[in-house]
Amino acid sequence: MKQKDQSGFSLIELLVVVSILGVLTSLLILYSRDSERQLTLIREQSKLVSTILRAKSLAVQTFIGEGPTCGYGVHFSENDASYTLFKDAKINNECSANDKVLTDANEWEETVDLSSLGVQISSGQTSDIFFIPPDPQVAINGAVSSVPVDVIVDLSIIINGQLSTRSIKINNAGQVSTQ
């Protein structure tokens, strides 16, 4: 009687391979979630820069159009991790009496909430950046400064127990840069 050669894998060999694949898969999932959170932070930084530049552009268009608006700005709210694009309307057909800050819901254009993404926003003592046409001049918290002033807005998120931060710098000349 001839004995057949039995080729194949034993149960132990299969269990070892499956456990190694399980460990590698869990590592891949862990690192992809960290990367996803880092990409979320970068994406939200880009959106905020875009909103600030949009406010600046809308302020210039306001001057060209001679409309009922005196300019546009961005309001930062650290309490609820959001920022708001707003406009400041003329009072008695004049812009000189405007406060250049977000004061009521009638001035809102759009609000972006970052809290649902786990992103925090920090702007120090600055809550409003407002662009006044035609240059545009920049009012920080309602005041126009003749000396150089930089506002730094930080967006942060916790990734794998570490705080990751991206910054946006706006000076009183209206230049916006990322760090």
C-alpha cells in the first residue's frame, strides 16, 4: 500500500499567519486614523485662510460697488470653536459710525463650526479681523493700528495623545500667511 504525500498547511501555521495579518491590519488602521486627523487640521487651516482672503476680497468689491456694506471681516469664537464671516452695514448711509466687529446675527454671512471635527481655535486676545475698503485697511478688534501688528490664529487637534497645531498669521497690512 502506498502512502500519499499530504501537502498543505497545518492548523498552527494558519493561526500564526492570521494573527500576524491581524496585528498588521490594526497598525494600519491606527496610523490611517492619525493621518486622517492631521489632514483634517490642514484642510480646516486652508478653509480658514480662504475665508479670511474672501473677506478681504469682498471688502474691495464693496468699495467698487458702493453698496450698503462698509466692509467684511472674520470673527473668531474660541468658546464654541467656530469662526464667522460677517459684514458691517452702513449706519445712516455712513461707515464712520460702524464698530467693525461682529455685534449681532444680522451681520452674519456664514459660520463654520470646528468642534464637531475635534479642532480647537485660538486667536489670543483677537476676536475680530475686519477689512475696510479700498486698500483694504485692517481693523483688529474694531481698531485700526498704525504700528505693525500681527495676529496669530492657531488651529489645534489631538492626534495620538499629542497636540498638533497649525497657525495662520495676519498682519495689519492684510497679508495672510501660514505656519
